[in-house]
Amino acid sequence: MSPTTELLATRPPCPPKAELQADGLPIGGLLHSPHHGDPWRDPGLLGVPDPSLALASTAPLSFREFIAEAYPRYGFHRWALVLIALLQAIADGQLSRLIVTCPPRLGKSLLVSKLFPAYFIYRHPHLFAAIASYSGELAYAHSREARHFYRVTGNLLSKDSAAVGNWLTTQRGGCIAAGVDGPFTGKGYSLGVIDDPYKGPADAGSARVRSRIEDWLKAVWFTRAEPQFTDAGDGALQHNLSAQVIVLTRWDHEDVIGWLLAQESGDAPQEWHILNLPAIADHPGDRLSFPATCTVEPDWRAPGEALCPERFPLSELLKIRSRVGSFWWNALYQQRPSPAQGSIFQRAWIRPPFPREQPRRFAPLVLSCDLSFKGEEQNDHCGFVLMGLLLPDAAGPLAPQLELEVIWAARHHFDLPQTIRFLLSTLAALDAQGLRPQAVLIEDAANGPAVQQTLKRKVPGLLPIPARGSKESRAHAVAPLLEAGQVRFHHRAAPLVEELPRFPKGTKDLVDAFGHGALWLETRYWRGLGIKRDPLPMLLTR
């Protein structure tokens, strides 16, 4: 007997043929009477049970079980387990407002913006989840991953709408995605996820950008959310499944989190539950305080303990702290941003000059220029900074601990002809002293292009420098150099030394010229020669 014959011989006997009822309708086949049950419950030819019926009869997966099925290699670290439990409470309708702040590269977006929307829709396939980020492209990428996780766990999409930015389930729920400050009208949602609404420090530090995002949240995002409460019919209110999850790495004390927490003192507090995850656990007396209307998830760690030692052990975090400087460390990694208020450069970081008789060698020298000229006192100055990369005393390879020296700095009110004459005479004087710069950097903005056009055939090594970000963002990028004690200032750089502690108040031209020069040396020269420096300055972007 063949295996197929044996299987057929052992299958259950076929049910009797359907008989006609009094009304003439058959009770078998596709027109089964509802009194005789679902015809699709028939185990069929081979007696194989319908897997969809087995699935329907079981309890839904927990969020952790869903993750294990959708993303088998996910690492369930302690911080993730805490966040998973909070997101589970949201899916179960036990929590409706959650703020999560954590360091970069932890994996927050995978958990909150990709896996959780898929799980929420799996649990509530008739409802909508919405994902917003600083750009529509990034929000769509999160939605695409959420759609993938929804499908690989055996769930079906509607055939008429499966686009990454707006996909539907067979029960007409689904997921929608949008960039912050982008189009979003005509849509509603029960779960809203905002993941990093700022592209980087320039956006987070811009009052104009922050105000625009806040207006979009008030006028567009929050107005599309389902209400938290509905009328139970007897005048009483009942909870409705409507949740907001805000997750970001903090850049500025007036970012979205600062704005939301400031509103807790108003007439309609949202009563957020806050999961604040500093990279290194704070001592109890140093922990952040939050509005009384909010609840805070307890930190399970001892003071000084790393958040995720499996990925970022304490030794690595200490290197990062040295690399990024205290300002960005406190904001990005400890989640305690503070106003700059002239504290970007601290006076204690400014090292004394070398003795005048001590010889020094440089490779290379660079003259960095920040130009603005109209010849009027109320206009910005033209700033000039000569700086170099110090070589070791003895001939040989570059020192492992690299240092910069700012040799000279000057600021003047110049018009275009005066600027040209000053640059040419300065270069000639430096050449006579053996200090001819290998590069002359001119910011490619404002009045810089006019000088470049005039001098491009007269000055070798003249380079336009793109003006990316604000003066403040460039200052933050080079501040770790000073904090690490790797910048020296010659006594002829006194105007810059005076300007640094006051920045961003007062004049800014020398600080900006210094920033351009230091960043050019780091990105174009040190890296080009394969030089390693510890700590290495970090250019902060997303």
C-alpha cells in the first residue's frame, strides 16, 4: 500500500451528503445552514486542520513573543525589556502617554518605530498607527519595516493598499507615515509615534525650526489623534484606545520634550509616563526632576553603571564623553541638555602659551578667514586666524597626541579693497617669517565668494569652505578639542582668547574662523594622513 493510499484509508469517513430542507435549500456545500456550523471546519481530504482556526483559538502573542517571531536575532537587553513592558501596556490599553529619552545608536527606532507599530496593528487590525520623523523619507522607511514585520508574522495586508506610506490590513486598519511639518490632513490614528523630529543640532538649536515643528504638532499631528475618552452613554466617560509615544535623543533644552513638559503646568496636562535612560546612571541627587503630573520609570541601575554594557561598555562611554565634550555628552548621552549661555568654551580650557623662546614646527599651517565687509561699525568684523598642527620636537613621525596651536588672530572692519590688501600683505609677512600657510580658507558664503574671485590666481592654496550649519553648531563641534587640552594659544592670539568664553554673545567672527580651521585640519589633513588621535574630535550630525 502506498503512503498516499494508506493516508486515504485512515482519514475520517466523509460526512453524509447534504439533504434538502423544507425550504429547498441544501445544508451541505457552500450553502450550509448556520445551524450546522461553518462548512470550512471540514478537515478536508487529508484531515489537516485549518491553521487560521488554530491561530484564532489561541491568545494573542505578547510584544516580546511577537519580537522573537518577527526578528529572531533581537537582543533582549535589560533596557529593552523595560521599554517592551511599557509598550505592552500601551497595546493593552493600560498606558496612553509615553516619553522615551535615550542615547544615540541604542536601537530605539527598531523597537518603537518599526516593531511596535506592527505589533499594535497585529493586536488591533481595525485601528491605525501613525509614524512621524524629521523627514518623510525616514518615516516611510520605518513604516516599510513595520509592514515587513507585520507580514512575516503571518498577517495579511489589504490587496488594494499596501504602499509603504499608507498600508492597510484586511480589517481596514493599518499604518500611515509622514515627515514632521509635512502633509498629514484627512487621516486619523489610534497610536501616534514621533521618533526624532529634529535632523540634527542645527534644527534643534534653531528657535524658528522648533516653533515650526511645535505649530505642526498642535495644528496637525495632535488634531488627528483619536480621543482618549468617549461617552459611555450614561454621561460617564470611558477610556478609548488612543496613545502617543515620543522617543528621541535630546539635543536642546527647548526641544519637543522640553515643550511638552512645560505644558504640564497648564490647564490640560497629559500626565506623561517618562522613561529617561542616561548612558551612565546618575546618582540619586543628580537625577532629573519632572512635573508632578508625570510619572517616572525607576532606573534599575547603580550609580555609574552603563545603560547597555553589551553594546557600549563603560570604558567605551568614557571615550565617547572625552570625544564629544561635556556639552554634547550631557545632552545626547545623559539626556540633560542645558542652555549654552556662553558656556560652550570655558575659560579653564584655555591653555597658557608656549614660552616665546621654545621652537615649534608645524605641519601644516592654515589661515582661516571669516569675512564680512561694508565698512560700517555695526557690521560684522572680518576675522583672521592662523593655526597649525604641531610636530614633535624631534624629527620623525607625527606625535600620537596631536595638538593645535593658534599662532595669531585679528579682527578688522574692512571693505572689499581693504580685505584684499590686508590678505596679500599678511601672507607676504608670514612668508618672510617662514610661516607661509599651506591653505587659505575662505567661507563660501556672504562676502567670501567676492574675495575668492579676486584672489584665486594670486594666492596659492585658496580654498572655499562650505558654510554648513550655524556658528554655534561649528563651535560645539570643536569645543572637545579645547576641553581635551589639545589647543594652545600664542600670545598673539589674544583677541580669540577673549572672544571664546563670551561666545555666542558678543563678536563671533574669530570663533567661526577658528572652527573652520580646526575642522578642516581634522577632516582633510589628519584623516588624510591616517593619523589617529585620542580623543578624536567628533563632528556631531545625526
